Amino acid sequence: GEIPKELSLIPSLEISLNLSFNHFSGEIPSQFSSLSKLGVLDLSHNKLSGNLDPLSDLQNLVSLNVSFNSFSGKLPNTPFFHKLPLSDLAENEGLYIARDDVIPNNRIETKSHEKSVMKSVMSILLSTSAVLVLLTVYVLIRSHMANKSLMENESWEVTLYQKFELSIDDIVLNLTSSNVIGTGSSGVVYKVTVPNGETLAVKKMWSSEESGAFNSEIQTLGSIRHKNIIRLLGWGSNRNLKLLFYDYLPNGSLSSLLHGSGKGKAEWETRYDVILGVAHALSYLHHDCVPAIMHGDVKAMNVLLGHGYQPYLAD
């Protein structure tokens, strides 16, 4: 498939992006021109085509590898591309430099000073990565301690719309990075299995979410009843955390079905049923709810799949 243009929306993508050996096809998304802080980009060994113009404005690039693709056209006329090793451009039959020399398809030895530059870049990246790993570990430890403190010291308000046993302590203890199954515009979603064996999807709202926005969401979601809209089981809230409890759907999202490891497994009849279910859900929100509800973020990632690929519209 094509490179997801949503990658350009990641504001923290400042160091390195490696998309090599992924069988990507099509052109480089034009949105990639906004990745102005990116330092290293590896697109090698794919089936990409088109020109490299979307990368011409990436002023902070220090390393780029587009070899073994099907790019064509003239290289962008910038100092960075003028100094780019030919080995990082090889096996692109239609790609040529400003003096109209076609990039050779045979393996080309990189000059010694270019190797030195790359070694320096890699050393910097490895050092930076090590620092990021340490910071990540620190943040995870702090998050775990914060969750433990919140569980012990904060009083909770909990409302359940379904009859089932639920301990807020068990929920909070499972809000760890290893249980994250997705992120959305309003929060992070965790897979949580409580002691009685029941599995839930728990969305932790972003900390910047105001109480008014949270109250508005639970009031809206609590009133929705439709077979193609994910069911809100309940919610929990204290001064620091706001949680929403949903049914857990084991088949993931429509996006993962179409583009992930399950790509190609869904027959066209199944895909039609999924689209029809989403249409029914939107019709319900727009015409049967008073006042009408606008979803505002309908995409494959927000369509979850239950048993038999039953579609459920989510946020």
C-alpha cells in the first residue's frame, strides 16, 4: 500500500523515520514536506515512484536513503541533494542529477569522507536514542507511581450503565504502556482485563481535557443506543483522571484489517457490510438523535470490528 500520509501529523517526529523494506508503493505524500524537523529518513527497498520534490524543503535532513525503488525525475536542486551519496540513490532507473547523468544501477562505493559523515550521524542518533530510552523508562516509572498515588489518595466517582463487577483499583493498575491498543483525538485506549476475566477497552482522556468536555462526552455517549456504535459501559472520574469504559472488540479496527497483517482476508461482501453498518450508524447520529450528533472524525481507524466483522463506530 501507500505510505500513510498521517505520519506527517506526528509533531514529535524530529529524529529518524525508517520505512525501508515495507513494500510501500505509490508516491511520497506531499504532506511529508511539513516534516521540517526530521533528521534521518530511510525509504529504501520499497516500490515507491514519482519524484523527490516533497523532500526538497526538509532543511534538517542529514541522511536520506531512497535506493532500490522506482523514483524518477530530476533531483531537487538543493545543497543537501547535491552532496547525497550515489549509493543512497541507486536502483532508481529514471532518477537523474542536474547534469543529466542517470543514476547507475550497479553498487557504488561511498567515498571515505561520506562514510565518516554517516558514522558521525549514526553516533549522534545512537546517543540521542539512548537518552530517549532512559527518558521513556523514567516517564513510565513516574506514570506508574502517579497511577498508584491516584489510586490510593484520590476519591473516585464511578457510574456504570451495565451490571458487572468492576473495581476502579484494578482498572488503574492496568493503565500501562504495554496495554495500549490505540490513541485518538481525545485520549489513549487501553486493553484491561479485570480479575473476573472480563476484558474492557478503557479510554483515558487527555489530561488537557476540561471537565466540561468530559461531561459532555459521557452525556452524549450514555444516551446512544445503536448496534453499529460502540457501547459505553460506564465511566470513572477523579480530580486527575477521567476514564471511559467500553466493550473490548478483539478484531481491531477496519484500518488494521485493510492495511495490517489481516490485509486481504476480508471478502468484498464483508467490506460492503462494514460500510453499510457505518452508514447506518451515521444516519442514526444525524437523523435519530436530538439534537443531531456530528462525529467529526470518521476514518478506518475509528471503525472497530466485533465478531463476524460487525462494525462499530468509535472515536
